[in-house]
Amino acid sequence: MSEQKNLTNEVAESNWVVGVAIVLVLGSLVGYYGLVNESLALRLGVLLGGIALAVGLLAITSSGKKFIAYAKDSINETKKVVWPTRKESTQMTLIVFAFVAVMAIFLWSADKIIEWIIFSVLLGWK
């Protein structure tokens, strides 16, 4: 029962924080367009400041902390990937280009043969 209560409180807190974050983003958009006669630097500062505050507010929630941990784990996993060398990448790209060219020639040939069979042999149009 305690876990259910904690989950309910967490969802309520999360909903409240998301609402405030949405209001911050909308407020920064209104500020950006409301300050149309001001300098671009001030307008961008208002817009990016509001977005930064909203992201910061979302990051302190439990869901935000879980997302940040997931993002860090994802970055660590990409560091473990063995990326191909430049030579390997170039070779694979050339192989793909060659395959595409061969397939294009094959499909063009098949199309012309089928066209010849249908129009010249069967229908006698040419």
C-alpha cells in the first residue's frame, strides 16, 4: 500500500512540475514575441532562459533523474562501440555503390526484356 501511495505522490508531483514547465515555455514564447521591438539578443535570452528553466525544473523530478541516468548510460554504451576505420567505411560505401549500380543495370535490363516480350513478341506493336 505504501508503494502505491508513493507512486501516486510521484505522479502528482510529476504532473504539477510538467504543468509549471509548460507554463514557463509558453511564457518564454510570449516574451520572445512580445519583445519584438527589442534586440534579438534580449529576445533570445528570454526564450532560451525560459526553456532552460523548464528543462532544469523537469530534471529535478524523479522521471527527469531517470532520464538523465538513461542518457548517461546511452553515452557510455556508444563509447564502447568499436567504430569502423576510415578505410573500412570507404570500402563498404564503394561496395554499396557498386551493388546499387549492378542492381540498376539488372532492373533496367529486366524491364527492357519484359517490354520487348510484351510489345514486340506478344502484341506485335513494334
